[in-house]
Amino acid sequence: MIECVPNFSEGRRKDVIEEICKASRVKGAELLDVHSDSDHNRSVLTIVGNVEAIGESALFACAKAVELIDMRKHNGVHPRIGAVDVVPFVPLGNASMEDCVNIADKFAKTFAERFSIPVYLYGEAARSPERKSLPNIRKGQFEALRDVIGTDKAREPDYGPKKINPTAGATSVGARRILIAYNVDLDTDKIEIARKIAKRIRESDGGLQGVQALGLKLENRGVVQISTNLTNYKRTSIFDVYEAIVGEAIESRVDVLDSEIVGMVPRDALPSAELGNLMLKNFSQEKIIENRIEHLEDLN
């Protein structure tokens, strides 16, 4: 079984999100979760399926997003380069990373050719070391990429045209291990505090191993957020990240409001003893991926 977690640059228009979700439904694949955020203006789908169906499900969902999302009108606090921002494929159970790399490469080529969209391969599917990291590909976001693609050789896509698609932008497609997206909200509107904390905890600035972090301002709530990705949750857990942020928040004399998981997580990432200590909002056992796929063996 393969997991696909496509991220779309739309988190406000419910009708558009519903159309994208509807398009993902094909035989052999199942949509398990949808997470939308209006400040990020982004939706994250979690789809699982067999090797044959998962690429088709993702392609249909992405086709609908290309049809309905116009990047010229998009704004949100989360970094993005396109209507279909990123499409990762993740091995579950006995599936191999090689399976996911092959699916990612095939998907990237088909998507780029069909919709005339530049596509960048990342993670285990990357063709160069610097493209393993998604933040490297997203540098400058849609607006900067639009200006340099075609003139800067380092920004040439792996598939598709050497120019931005005017409405759909560009897309990253990759293969990776399970990643946990985890956000913590602070009771302040001072973005400089969020950015300082994010810098202190992320690995690239000497912080926690396997942690990527950004400080974002959530205008709708009047607070700031530490938005993190845990690329190795067995080395640095959700609880480790939460405790680090709490410590930094205390130092900055602000309170932690709550935290959230974006998408789904494996069972061993959330020991029941720790659940009550994380101030998680909108969490249920349905967020545990094993709880949802145990009855889906017939997909294979």
C-alpha cells in the first residue's frame, strides 16, 4: 500500500476543496483525511492505495486543482510554488521506497506533459543532492520562480516547460518516508517571536534533528504559529518538539494556546501517555493511520 499526501494551494473555498476530493476517488484507492486551513490557504489530502491506483487517484485530484485554482489570485502564509504545490508518495507496510520513486517519476512526467507545468523531483526521487530538500525548491515561492525559471539553470525543472504555468505555477513531486506536519499556536501576534523560536528549533540552524520550522502569523486568529515538519519522528518526537517550543515560549513570556497535527500520523508517533500533554485540537483516533487502513487490505 502506498500513501500519497498532495498539498493544494486552496484552503478557503469549500466547493473547490470538495471537487478536488471527489476527483481523487478511484477504485483501488481511498481518501482518508482532508485538512484545510484558511490562513495557510492550503489543503492537505491523505490518500492510500495500491501501486496501480495511487498515481491515478493523485492525477485526477491534481487535474481538478489545476482547473480550479489560479495562482495569480492566491495568497496565504504557507510557502508554495503552485496550485498543486507538492505530491509526495510514501511507502506503507511492505511497499518499497523504490516503488514510490518509480510512481513519483511516472506521475511527474505525465503531469508535466499533460498540463504543461514545470515539475521538480525531490526527496528520494531527486536527481541531484540539492533537490532532496523541498525548501530549496520552494525558495522565493511562486512569484520568484516565475521570474527566474528559464534564465537560471539551477531552477530548471526535471519535467515540463522551462517557464511557469501562468495559473497553475509549478509542482514538486517526490518519494519520502513518513513525515509529520505539526503546528503550535502562541498567544501573541508578534511574528518576530515565532520566527525566533522557529529558528532555534529547526535543524538547519542547529536545533532539533529532522525538524523543519517556520514562524507564521495567523491573521484570522490574531496569533502566531510555529509550523513544523518532523522528517524523522523516531529521532525527534512530536513531544520533543512541543516541549522545545514551550520552553522557548516561556523564555519569550508568551503562552502556548494549542497544537495540531496536519494530516495523519503513525500509531507509534503518539504514545497515549503523551496525548494529554500536547494541547491537541481537533484530534481523534481517526488521525492514526493504522486505525484507518486495517480494514483496507482489499485495496491490494
